[in-house]
Amino acid sequence: MPIDQTFHEPVLLKTGKSGLAEIRTLAQARDLLREGWPETHGKWYYAADRACADAANGKASVHIARRIFVYAAEEARLRA
């Protein structure tokens, strides 16, 4: 499965004071987890990182990875 798989629905996240970001693909989610995430990592962060890697390797569903990414975003208080 290619890493550029699109989520069935974008994940809206808060950026800065009043901005919003739409995470639409598995690649965007992985990039954010690895380079743009807050320093504090909770259990859902690690689960999302694993789920995105598994989905990129064809071992898990992109839809499951998205759901776990949403949990991580909520845990980090990034969810819009």
C-alpha cells in the first residue's frame, strides 16, 4: 500500500493561535507525528506512530491508522 493513501475524511487540527490544518493523507499524519508534534508524547502518540507505519507497510488499514491518529491528536489537545 502506498504511503500517500488518503483518509476517508480529513482530520482537522489546531495550529498556532487561530489556524487550522487538514491532515488528509497517511503521509501527512506520519510527517506530523515525526516532525511537528508537541514534545510530550502520550500512549496514543506511540500507538498512532505504529499504526501509521503498519498502514504504510500494508499490515493495517489506513482507516484504523486515522482513528488512532485522531485519538493521539485529542490526547495532545490538537483536535480542532
